[in-house]
Amino acid sequence: QVQLVESGGGLVQPGGSLRLTCAASGFTFSSYTMNWYRQAPGKEREAVASISGTGGILNYATSVKGRFTISRDNNKRTTYLQMNSLQPEDTAVYYCYAPARGLWGQGTQVTVSS
């Protein structure tokens, strides 16, 4: 089955950390750039970070640069998003996306609140 499944979201206090995981199945994972997107209530979905198939090319949104780290393990067919120094404005549903496949995960909720 071709799918992406995210996990790792939750409620965290400002300044805290979370690690999101995206497990891929049904396609040649290592061949594809993988992205993380997020969508806050009432806002459009926005790109957060991307990583090339080999992991050698990384890109980040300005708003998360220096706080978030994207990585991947091709042996495990998994993409990660390490999020540090979380702030209330990071609250959103976070989605994993394989653009060349047009494939989205179901999303995982991240809530940053005291």
C-alpha cells in the first residue's frame, strides 16, 4: 500500500521539543525528496522543510530555520522532523509530503501551549 503515516505530535509547553516521524511504504523511498508542511487553523498550508533523496540537500522555511531539523533514514523508510524551541505560533497540523508522488500523510497535531 502506497502511504505516508505521521506520528509524534502532541501538546508541549513553549520552549519544548518534539520529534515527528513519517513512515513511508509502497514506493522506492530513497529516490524521492520528502517534505514537511504544516497548516494552522484559518491559515493556508505552508512548507516547513524538505530533504533530498540522499539527504544531502536540506531546505527550511525562514520561520523554523535554526530550530527545526529534517532528516531521513532510507533503510527505515522514515523521515523525521526534530522541532526545538517550540513556540505557540508553531501550533498546527503537520503533514509529510512526497511531491513527486503527489502523496500526503494524514497529519499529526502539534499544540504549543502553557
